[in-house]
Amino acid sequence: MAIELETFRKLTKNIGMFHHSTNIGVVCAGDDLILIDSGDSPKDGEALYKTLSILFPTKKITDLLITHSHKDHCGGTGSLTFLTAKDGLRCTVWATEVESHLLALPNLKADLYWGAVPTIDVERFAVDNLAAISADKIITEEPVSFGNNISITPISLPGHFYNQVGFLVHDKEDDKKVFFLADGLFGASMIKKYWIPFMQNPDEFRKSVEKIEHTPSDFYIPSHGDVYDSSNINAIAELNSIITYETEILIAKLLKEKSLTSEELIAEVANFSGIELKLGQYILIGYTLRCYLSNLYNANLITYEIKDNKFLWRV
């Protein structure tokens, strides 16, 4: 979905969102607009600026809260801050401490994904058009007030990426809350399309899912997927946990049959799932499966051996 008037949804009197490939939060605090994430690309930043100027002609974008440093959550930041600066305003960029370093050094993510100095194609996939971003303020878990009507509580949601954070936004005018979940939980449509979503630590991810499930809110907004509420958040939370256990069970089953290198395991999982890996999928699924292997090894559920100069995983 594009960032345009038709994709804006009002959730409370002062909180709304753009339903986009990466959902974007919009919070009105008096004459100020606070955004949660900025989309995937400079074009997303431009579309945000243009559409918000139509929706809220008397308000200005003053703050941008970034959930984490993946490109689809911060790619519009450079163009958005440039356009607000042309109006003589400074858009304050907020990020957690670890993520602020990754925002400032975006090429590091390509190195992380590849495990070495990346090829040009890998670098292009990971950080193409992603400007270096300097965070103005470091996010902690202390609530922050904006104007007289908005309170935002950052909530740590590890597991998907280093220092990821979600935002529980309280609209004091109608006493409603909206929880922007980042990638702490994935919508059903996302899971159906990618049943092995990117993550670093499935144990921490499941803890974050449980935290989300037990945080009271009127609306729950995953960065990828539809809007949830108290009537269905438990079901989607359970599904998010189940898919991580399914992946662990599959890995254990494959390794019980025979010892495999990481590369061989990636191929076995892709073949089992009927996935024909392209470069982007290979990078993200490969990284994720290696993280699963580390997690299972650290829990003493699998082990490894070096045989015939090969690093082999086994049960």
C-alpha cells in the first residue's frame, strides 16, 4: 500500500496510522506531529511529508521515533528530516542506544547479514539508499509526555533485532491506548507469506510476544499486518510463538537424520518449505537459521563437530 490519504486510519482522537508495507504511526500532540517509523525509502519520507501536510495543514512534524534500524523502518528518515528543515523546523529523531549506532553506520548491517565484508549485491540489498542517521535523543523505557494530551511509553521488545522498542501511546483526551509493536509480533498475513520471519533470538522473541499479549491496550499495531485488539491479540500472539517452535522442531528433525553444515541446513529448510531462494531471502533466512542454531546450541539442544574440515551441526 502507498502512503496516501486513503491509507490513513484514525484509531483514537489523536492517534492514527498509515497502513503501509511497514505501518507508520501518526500522533497529534497539540500542533505537533509525532511519527513512529518513516517507511522503507526516501520516497516514503517524501510521501509522508506531502500527505501529512494535506491531512493536518496546521500541524508540523516535530518528532520521529524509530523502533529499530532495519531499512524498512527508517528508510524515509533522511528525506523527511530534509523536508522539515526546509520549513525551518528540526525534526527530532529518537532511537534506542544500540540502534542509534546502527542508524549512524548503516553499512554495518550488511556486514552483519553476510558475516564478512559484503559483496556489492548484498550491500545494495541491505542498505541501498539508506542515509546515515544521527539520533538526537536516546530512548529509554521512561514515559515521555508530548503536549498535554499524549504520553508515550517505550517498551523493550528484543528478539527480532538488537535494541528494538515498541511504543504504547496513551491518548488522554479519550483515554485510549495504541501499542505500536514494531517487529515484536507479526500479523497473520505476514506469517502466511514468510513463515520464517527474520529474528536474532527466538527465546527473546517469544518473551516479547508474551509481553505484548499481557500489555493492556485498545489497539495493537504490528509493523507488518493488520490492526488487532483485545479480542484477537491472544490468538495472533500464540501463532507467533508457534511458528518459532515449528522452526526449531524442523531443525532438530533434520539434524537428527544427518549432520549438516549451515549451508546444507538452509537448503534443506528451503526445500522442505518449497522456497526457491533469491538473494534477499537467502540473506535473511540464512541469517535467521544461523541464529536459531546458536540459540539451540546455547540451550544444549544441539551440538557440532568439525569433521573433514567441515563445521557440522548435529543433535
